[in-house]
Amino acid sequence: MTGVPGYLFESGDICLEAGTYLFNGYIDGSPYPLPMQREMKLTLAVGQIFPGVHSAGKACWWILVESYEPELDYTRFAPATFSQTIVESRRDDEDGMT
């Protein structure tokens, strides 16, 4: 998405950029009640929904402070080595699959 810290989201939005977000005020502009400490910062993955402040029952703004790329297991996509291909081919021959 932006990759730039400072981008705002509101409660109910779908997260489009994985990262760490901080509480940035209530949608209605009121300063109180203050969120509980555990409600001030969150980490979301792409596709998750931005929550409201549950202790206050209010919708709020979230500001992106750090985006990150999800870790991928690239070994799942590694090409087979030449020796793996020969072994698999021999197995197919033994099973009468060729």
C-alpha cells in the first residue's frame, strides 16, 4: 500500500498493509475515556479488521507507525535439484507409471 508511516485507518477498515499501529484518537473527537494500555498499540496482518476501543465501546483512528512484509517460507517454492528429478523419475518407472 503506502509503506509510509503516518497513514490513518479507522475502526472497521480492512487492513491493507501489515504493520504496527497506534491509537490516534476517537472518531467522534472526544478525548475520554482513555483506552486501556493494551488497546493503544496493535499489530495487524493484511485482511484483518481494525478494532474499536472495546473498553470504551467507541470507534477510533489507527495510525501506521511501522509496516512490514510478512515472512514467507521460500523453501516451499525452491526448484527441485537435478538429483531429485532423477530419483523421482526412477520411482515412477518402478511403479509402471511411464
